[in-house]
Amino acid sequence: MPGITVYTTESCPFCLRAKALLNQRGIPYDEVVIPRSDHEGRERLVRETGGYTFPQIVINGRSIGGWDQLTALDQAGDVDGLLDEQ
């Protein structure tokens, strides 16, 4: 799936930061909310992204990790490059 998917959960400050960064850059994304109590959703998250914490960010089908990885990519100017990859 091209584009960005952000897996989030409720009351997650890092999720809010990731979404704010993408919004500030004008980068559209799909959000998938997985409630903390949804154990099956958490298992699906791990299968799909390899990560267990929130947020988990997928760019063009490639899991990049969470907030720290997104900010590092943004600071390096690499987010747009990943979006251009098909």
C-alpha cells in the first residue's frame, strides 16, 4: 500500500507527536487505532510491523519504526524520498 500508515493507541504522546509532524509537513497518512485492551490487534501490529510499541509507522509497505525513527528520517530529509519509492 503506497503512502504512510500510522498505528496508534489512545493517550499516546508519541502518537500525537508523529501525527503532528506529518500534519505540519502536509504529508497525508492513514491512521489505524488499536485500543490498549485489544490483544489481538497488538498481535496483528507485531506481525505487520515487527514492533510492539506505539506509534508504528509504515511508509510504502516498509516499517520504519516509531517516533524516534520518524524524526530521524525527517531531520535527514528522507521522508519524502521514502514516499517516492515504489
